Amino acid sequence: MLHKVLKNYRLLGGSTKIMNIMYSGRNLCHLPLIKERAYIDGEWVCAADDKIFTVSNPANGEILAKVPDMEEKDVEVAIKAASLAFKEWRNTSAYERSNIMKKWYELMLKHEETIAQIITLESGKPFIESRAEVNYGNAYIEFYAEEARRINGEILQSTYPTKKYFVEKQPIGVVGLITAFNFPLAMITRKLSAALAAGCTCVVKPATDTPLTALAMAQLAHEAGIPKGVVNVVTSSHASNPPVVDFMCKSPDIRGISFTGSVQVGKIINEKCAPHIKRVGLELGGNAPFIVYNSADVDVAVKSALNSKFRNSGQTCIAPNRFLVQDGIYDCFVDNLLVEIRKLKMGDGSKGDVKIGPMINVAQLQKVSHLVDDAISKGANCLLGGKRALSVGDLFYEPTVLTDVRETMKLYMEEIFGPVVSIVRFRTEEESLFISNQPEVGLAGYIFSSDISQIFRVSKRLEVGMVGVNEGIISAAEVPFGGVKQSGIGREGGHNGIEDYIDYKYVCIGNLRF
Ligand code: SIN
């Protein structure tokens, strides 16, 4: 049956496109990993209707590739391929899965420069950040290749001498992995590596704006010998996304969905999966407070503010959304921050010294513009930026600093996802906690203080899933990434990240004779 459906596809194995790209004015690279087909059942395929959509560079609008615009019938083929592959993959030993993932990791290392270039091309991220993302994304593959061999069960103490209680961890089945544009590699490897280690097979749906990194990653998974059907990557346009995601959520053959994206879409996915009692992992938006107390080391706080706020031009779920700065340190922190932000160069991420790239698309640019305009119209004081950087390019927004931010302004409660520092002055620790915990979301929070008791008090009471103390960069393969309240369900990364992909099987052996 699967074979028949696949026959209707144009199978284009040799569709690799070689791109010559000028980096920093020099022709540094050929990018043999740019693929213009989706990856289903170990083959490079078009959409059944031959529809395509274009992927472009947000830094300059240049078209990079045309990839399949897939619909429900295409996704059905991918799900069937994954279901068939699951029958074999689930029976591989953890040792085999670990080894094959290690091979994949080695290939990812070998091609890290090329993958970083693809990330910069399609996301606009400064190249130095893309390199960091490749290290970070690859670390998940390495970590879960190791973790595969530690997915152990238990033998529990029994009340009865004649009974033995065993608990085994089994893969849940086929999983759908749906990711956002802002980390085109790491967001996928964080989910996919855990799923593969557990013995699940996968249908990956990368973000419409950034599918090329996912396809390059799939090519290397293929070369590493990951069997056909175990990893499938389907691509779809903004218009096709809702029906495709709907189909994935409702398919009885998909046992779990892991999604990273907005709270709004996360709620829809949760609702769609509920009638099917499907496993759901949600990593949604946040409104991270970045609290600078009077005792903070200002240099550390300013440096961390730059690192965490301007990472990917602010398009990061854990980016600080509101800077809460205590009275006694306020002027010094704001003055120093302004000096450092003025040094950040904006532009095409492939140029060496660029630190701030474009917004990913027009919708994101408009959202940021709207939030800033709203705040200014309601009395925020704009110390820097506050408008589009049209001289740099169509999708660029100036690094912006707003003070006197108040609750009536939309960006107080809404996730900005742009290069905008919004600052609120506070007096007491209690006040900082009240402001921090107001939103319905709680992903990350940051505390800058040299008072150890305050650090413990505040990190305990912050309603978030992750806390950075005197540190703005907190992500790592070894740790559980995720939020509380409406920021999501479950954790990704670390040994905890396996939980989304396993079922516990309890086996009771009775009537034993000793
Ligand atoms: C995200 O924006 O969701 C990912 C950030 C990270 O992994 O550090």
C-alpha cells in the first residue's frame, strides 16, 4: 500500500543544489546540502500536486530555494512510512540506535560550517550565532546518542514473595515534531534526537521560513544510515500549515505531538490532540523578567542583557521581555546598556561583525513595530531606536530601548520577539516578584544580584520553568528546557526530555515458586 502511494511521487534523489555564496565578500563555500525536495521514506520527493513555495533570505529578500508545498495527502504518506519503519526501529537495541546517532553526529560535525551558513541564509541570524546554534543543536544529538543506552526500566519491591514487578520503558510510536523558525536546527535536534533514542519514528514539520536546515540535517541522517522511514521531513507553506498540522494532530497513527511555537497555536494543537488522548509536548512563548537588583554587578548584568536580549535579534522564547531594574542601580544600568547597544552592528548576518540581523518576515516586523508604537503612544520614553531600519533592509528593526513601561502597554504582557528592551523601574523585592509573576506564561526568568539569600528567595518564587542567576545564556543539551503556566507542557533536553517519547510498561510475573 505504502509502495503504491509512493509510486505517485516523483522521486528525485539527485536534486541537490550547489550554491555558491559570497560570505563577507569572499566566495567561501559551496553549499551541497541545500535540498529542494522533502524527505519521505528515505527518498527526496515533490508534493503530490507538485506545488512549491519559495524560501528567501530575510536579510535581502533573495530567493534561496523552492521546496514542496505539501498537504494532507503528502503527510499521510510520511506518517505511513514512519509507521512501517516503527515496526523495525522499535526492536533495535539501544546500542544500535546509539551507534547510528553517533555516526549522524560525526557527519553533522563534519558539515558544521555549511549548516551554519544555511541557518544564516534562511533565518538571517548573524553567522557567529549560527555557529553557536550548530554546536548547541549537535550537542543534543550527541547527548541523546549517549542517553539512549540509559533508558532503563526498574524491578520494584513486591508485597508478595510469589510476584515480581517489572517496569519497562517503551517507545510511544510515531511522533509529529513541529518547530518554529528561530532555531532551525537546535529546536529539531532537541526533539528528534530524544525521540530516536527512545525508539520512536518521526515526521518532522519544520517552520515554513526555515526548512532548508532541516532538510540538510535529514540528508546527513540519511548518510549516517538511519533507516528509511525513521526520519521524515515534510515542508509546507504558511497557507498549507493549518491543514497539515490538523492532519498530524488527528491522525490515529501519530501517538505524540511535540510543538514549539506561540501560546496561541499551542492551545489549538492541545485542543486538537485532546480527543485522541495523544501525548503532547508544548514549548510555548514566555515573558521573561530580567531583574537587576541593587547589589548586582552592573557589568555582568549589562553583558548578560546584551547576550540574552539580542540573541537572534530578540526572536527567542527565553529572551528577556521586561527588564525590571531596582531604583538604586537604575541610572547606571540604563546608561551602560545604552552605550553597549549603540555598538551593535545591524545588517546581513553573513558579514563578519554583524550582531543584529533582520526580523524573519513581514508579520514579525509589523508585530514588533506595533508593540513599540503602542507603548510610545501610551507614554513610554524611547531612548533609542523605535523604528524600522529601512536603510539596512526591508525587514530590519532598530535596536530599541524603552523606559517608563507600564501595565497598560501591550508589550508589558505580550511577548515582543524583537530587538526591544523594555524597562520598568521598581523599589522592593516584593514588587519585582509581583511584576514578574503577573503574566499567564512562565518560561524563563533572570536574576542579577550578589545577595545569595535573595537569589534563593527570588528563584524559588519566580513562576517560571528556568532561571538564570547572574547569567543570560542558560540553554544546554543536558538541562530540562520548558515552562510553567501557559508556557507549555513537559520538558525537552536532559534525561527528562526522553519522557515525551516513552510509555511505562508494568509487567507482573506471578505464581513464582521459590
Ligand atoms: C527558543 O527560543 O525556544 C529556544 C531557545 C533556546 O533553545 O535557547
